[in-house]
Amino acid sequence: MAEPATSTSAFIITGVIGALLGPLYGPFVLMFFAALMGGMLAMSRAETSSKLEAVRFLFVAVGVSMVLTGAGVWAIEQWTALPGNIALMPVAFAFAAARNSLLSFIDKILEALISIFQKRSDV
């Protein structure tokens, strides 16, 4: 696991880079860097034994966040008065920060679906 000072520095540097590049390259960059920051927050609580494992952890966190952020922003636009461009970064950050909980929830859903299909094929 990384030293606390290194993690804090990486977190701050990522935030600054995202804030500088966001206006130039649009909302996708802002969403990516928010997801990366959320992934680093989740990684600070995780046990990673090597740098490669830490990179994999961040890759999965950012990937899950990027896939689910569109649906999350759509839901916020539908059920609240907030516009999607305001909710984009917090939603991406939240999905990446909740990486472990999301993956365990998705795993439970997939296991339930597999058991349902196995029961149907046995009949």
C-alpha cells in the first residue's frame, strides 16, 4: 500500500490536472478524473500488495464508474431538478469510490441470474 503522503499528493495532483484539462477537453475528461480520484479514495482503504495490483484496482474502478455514470446522471436528470452537467463529476466520483460495494452487488445479481437460468435448463 502506498505511503499516506504519496497518496495525498497523487490525489491533489490528479484533481489539479482534471481542473486544468476539463475546460479544454470537455466533460469526458472531467468524468474520467473524478472517477480516478474516487478510485484512489477507494484504493486507500484496500489492501494492494503490488503496484500492478494497484493499477488493476484503479482500472476497474474507473471502468465501472465510466460505464455506470451515464445511467446515474440520467436518473438524476429524470428525478431531480439538477442538470446532468452539474451532476457528472460527483456521480463519477461516487461510483468509483464505491467500487467494492458495486462489484459485490453486481456479483450477487449475476449469481442470482445464473441460478435462475440453471433451474430453467434443468426442467
